[in-house]
Amino acid sequence: MNLKTFAAALVGSALLALAPAKADGPDKLVTILTAPEPQTQLMAMVLTMQAIQQNASAQILLCGPAGDLALKDAPASATAGQAPRDMSPQGLMQKIMQAGGKVEVCAIYLPNKGTGPEALLDGVTVAKPPEMAESIMADDTRVMSF
């Protein structure tokens, strides 16, 4: 091997070592939703579902007014179908859960709502702040916030 070829190979190896490595397995998405507007809530669910369909794992954190999506007795704004596919924010959230997505309400949502976990849809849990922070901070995680 001549000196030019060796130098080129050495530089190429160094550049590869510096390039960020793509983690094995699916990317992770954490969607943080606080917005009260049904259209914004639905769009957050649409994008989260699209990520799942592109092999990402998804976790949704609902806080403030968006926490109402997780209620068994949700307001009409969470359950009313919207154009163009007559899908509701809560309905698409439930499809995300069926597809393997994890949905949690923030730890302070239920105490400030004056209710307990029995008010939540089956499969929705209360987030544990240390675990949620770990999910958000993971190198292979993308965070969307609405």
C-alpha cells in the first residue's frame, strides 16, 4: 500500500469513528402534549402514529388540558371526529396504544383534577418523573412537544 492510499484510509477511518452511530432497533419518540385545542391534539397523534408506522417506538405524555384525552369520561373535544377522516384525538390515541405505544398522564394531572387512576382509560398510566426524564434524555430519543 502506498503512502497516499494509507493516508486516505487513515483519514476515512477517523471520520467514520467520529460519525454518530445509528442505534440498533427502532428510534424512540416521546410526544409531550399539553395543548388544549383538539386540532393540535389530533395532529400530535397523527405524527406519533406516523412514527410508529415507520418503526419507531412511541411514548406519549399528556399534561394539563391534554390529560383529558386519557379520561374514560373525556370531554366532547377529545372524542369528536375531525376532518378529513372523522378521527378524534382520543380515538387515534387508542389506536396508538393498540399499536404498542405507551400513554401516560403527568404525575400532577390526576391530583389536580381531583380524581385517581380509576378515571383513566385502560392502559393509560401515571408517569413517573425519573423514568420520564430518562426517556426524554436518552440518546436515541426524539421529543415532540405540542
